[in-house]
Amino acid sequence: MIWEGAGGVIWEGAGGMIDDEVAAVLAGPLMILVSTRDPAGRATIGRGSGILRDKGNGLAVLMSRSLWPGAASGAVDGGPIAVTCARPHDYRTYQIKGMITAVAPAGPADAAEGTAYVARMLGVMGALGVSRLQLSQTLTDRDLLRIDIQPREVFDQTPGPTAGRPLGAANTPRDAQP
């Protein structure tokens, strides 16, 4: 799997679910919301602390177990997951739905990615007028869990006429009217 910036964004793998535009958003600064299910099937949510390229055909998201225990306990191998990623400066938003393929405490490399993500987002959000104090209860690199995901569906969730539109090679262009 390749995910590059500068000269063009390329994503190989994920069954072709992640195109260049989605990959560009995933590679940039973004806020991440993770949703899993509790034992009764109810949605649970948590804030992500980083999104990573996986070595196979998927991706991985980092999330604090201690800050988001409900969503963390719902992250089980083989379970469903939705990850919503939004660029904070323009609200370009995508939701990736899929199946969890592995769950484990973040290793040292993943923890370093989580720390870098939090530092980057504190800077990005600070430039947009959101204080560290406001983010201190939702954005953390403590007690990170790595959740590996095999994407099954990708949706444009950017506010506007295309919100909710499924993306993929067989779908209509992003700017088409519903």
C-alpha cells in the first residue's frame, strides 16, 4: 500500500475503495471520529488519535482506551466499525465503514504516530481558534489502542448536496446532483 503526498496521492489496496481525493484528506490534518457497537448493538463513539496506512489492504486508527472506553470495548476482531474523517479548515469529510481485522495496544511506532498526530492537530486547531484547553478532554495520545480495518464502503459526508453519497469506481462524480 502506498500513500504519498507532494507529487500526488496514491493509495493502493483497500480494494480500490480509497481514491486519490480521499487519500489526500486522510494524509492531511483531520479530526477523526470512531464508532463501534456495544454488546446491545448500540453505537458508541470516540475521538481518534491518528490514522495509519496498513501494510495490507486496509488502514488503522488509533484511539485512547481510557478516554473512550465504550468505543474501545466495542472494537473487536470481526466487528463493524465506522471512521469519519473531517478536514477542519473546510469540513471536507469522508466516512469509511468496514470490518475490524485486529485490535491491540499501540506499539512504540504507533504511539509515536499518535503523539505526532496530537501535536499537529493542536497546532491546526489552535490556528482555527480552538484552544488546547477545549481539546484537552477529547484529544490525547494516552493509552492508545490500534484498530486495524478492512474498508468495505466509503461515503462523502461533506455537508452539502453530496453528503451521504457512496464513493467508488461505479459511483457518480462527487459534484453530481442527487
